[in-house]
Amino acid sequence: MIVRRLVNKHGMTQEQAARLLGITQPAVSKYMHNKRGIAIKLEGITKVDKAANKIAGLLVSGKAGQVQVMSKLYEVSMHVRRRKLMCDLHRRLEPELNLNKCRICEA
């Protein structure tokens, strides 16, 4: 989501976004074409959308320290966990897993 914000909203090239994020341009292309990072759908979840916008804005401004960006990523990952948004992925990967008894995301 952050890659798409950098390219689509902030007008960066894939190469610029890759440099800013410390990843390769082919990785950026895969994110842009939904060939990477699509295990769970997070688009449209207000808190996640806001966090992606905030992180992209911090990165573009050049004012973001690594700690700020990591803090925002941690915050949104905890939201994903608390809302149990990973359960569908786990169900697909481990069909025999009894998610009714799973308490991992509650920790």
C-alpha cells in the first residue's frame, strides 16, 4: 500500500520509491501489480489506509526517521492482529488449524 501511495499519490517513479524504501525496482513493480504483498486484503480498512498515507507522507517529506516509520508500521500491524485480519490467511495455509481455539493474536 505504501509503494502504491508513493507512486500514485506522490508521483514517484518506481526507481525512486525503491530507493526510498530500500528495496529493488522489480519488487516495487510486483507490489504495484499485486503480485507481492497480497496475502491479505488491507485496502479499505480505514486505520490501515490512514497509516499507509501517513508513512508515505513521512517518507516523501524526508522528515521521517527510521524509528518513526517503524513505529507506524508496528502500530498498524498490531491493529491487524487485534482485528484478527490474519485468520483467513491462516485458514487457507493451515486448513486443519482450529481457529476457534487459536489465541495467538490476543497476546
